[in-house]
Amino acid sequence: MASIAFSSRRFTIPVQNVLRRSYATTSGSFVPPAAQQDVMHAPRRRILPNPESKTFYTGRAAFYDYVSSLELAIHHTRTKLKQLHLTPLPEFALKSLPPLVPVWKSKNDLSTSLSTKLSAARHRRLIELLNQLNDFRRIAQTAGHADLGLGLTNILEVFERDDKEEHLRRGIRKPVVLDQYGRSYTLGKRKTSSARVWMISSQHAVESKIQAGATPSPPTTEIIVNNKPLSSYFPMPADRERILFPFKITGLLGAYNVFSITRGGGTSGQSGAVAHGIAKGLAAHVPDVALILRRAKLLRRDPRMVERKKTGLAKARKAYAWVKR
């Protein structure tokens, strides 16, 4: 075959070089695959097993696993209650169920339990699912299905606080107990003042006067504050009226005598503290008037306090007179 060449100004390439077969190998010579059986190949990439959880690639597998398990428990419980004809309940029936007050873990405690950081939105989502399960538990226990209620309790105990009983007792006031002489001891507070108040029925004073041979007088309310009579210790009428107000609103004026020791604050704070202690003592002696005192907000400590002085101001809010020059 005659040699044919491509001529140009810069180079000349023979046709044999153009039509020659070339292989994509670095060695230059082609080695067929059958001859490469004894050649050591580079190790292939290790094939990882499939993740156990479907939420592995979400970044927060622990959180979404708990969410899916709670949703599955809600689905099964709702189906079971429907089969028992216990759901759906009307609104009035759901409100009439006995309350089961849950005490869920805080956001930080749940983050520690789930080993993942929880945002406020994710924590709220968990609480919503738990509240729904708690409602199902109330229905199951009220209907008498103990097995279903026990199963839900085992699920919800994981998310409840360890000090649940102590936390629930925190808002319960200790009952006032009368001593052997029929006296009550209470503590009242107002602003920075505190008062210890002892109350006893005025009938005891009448009986003691009869035993002493004196002429009995109609029962009256005698109030001693720091070993002084009420009118002597509190000269302002507004302070005296504040102390007598619990007796007047309950109609028990003259039924009980009061001895009080008060410390701290001024006359306004001390009179409020004595009135607070008297109201709690009346509720202990006559439980029927507790509702009246509660509606009058006499059993609740007044949370108002003096506002602190601010820097650059004369008082809490009073400013100095502005001078231009």
C-alpha cells in the first residue's frame, strides 16, 4: 500500500499512525482479561450494611425513632378504644374524666435521655403526643381496662420526671392543725413584713371569766399585736380596718381572739401580714368560710412589692427636675 501523508505547513502525519489501533493502557501493550486472573487488583470499597433505623439519615435518628414509636402507640391505642366503643368521646364526657396530671421532663432532661439536642419545636411535638396518650390512659382506666392503662403507663413513665410525686405535692398547702387548746397557728406575709398569728375561740375567754367568778360579757374580738392592743399599735384607721376585714366579711367578728407577733416593714406591711394570717386562721377554724376568703383574695399572699430605685432617677420612676443649663 502506498504511503499517504497529510501535508501541511507545520507537520506531516503518516496514515499508518492514524489508522493504528491504540489501547487505553499505561504499559502500551494490551493484555486480555483472561490473562489477568493472577494479577492482584486494588481492594474494592467495603459495602456498608443497611442502617437499622429508617431515620438514620435524618441527622436526629433518636428523636424521630421516639416520635414514630409514640405515633404507632397512639394508632394502636385509638384502634383498640374504637373496638371497645370508647372513642370518640364528646367534649363534656372528656372533661368529666378524673384528671391524671402528668409531669413531663424538661427540654434539657429529654435531650439527655434521647442523646440528642432538642429545640423548642421538637420538644413541643413530643409533649403533644404524650398528652394525647395520657388522655387515652384516662379513658382506659376510667372504663376499667386495667391492662391497657398499665401498658400506657409503662410507656409514659419513660418521659415523666423522677421526682413526680414531690413536684405534685409542691402546690399543696399543709393543713392548719389546731392544738389541744383549740388554738391555730398561721403565718402571714405582706411586702417585707411577716406575722405569726395565734387564734382561739373567744368562748374560751368567757368560760375562764365564769370560772374566775367575774361577770361574763358578750364575746368580743381582742387583738394583741406585739403585746399591745390593736388601737395602740396601729394608730391609723386604715390599718385597723385592714386587720378587721376578714372578720367582717365572714361575719365572725367577736368569735375569735388574736395574738400576733410581727416583724419587718412598716405599719402598712405589718397590718397586711396580720390580716393574711388571720384569714388563714379563720379558714382553719371554720372551713365553710374558706370559699368566701378565697374569693376576696385574702388567702393569697399579695405579690406586690416596692419597685426598686433606678440609677439616675430620684426614686423608682420619679426623675429629677430637668435644667437646661
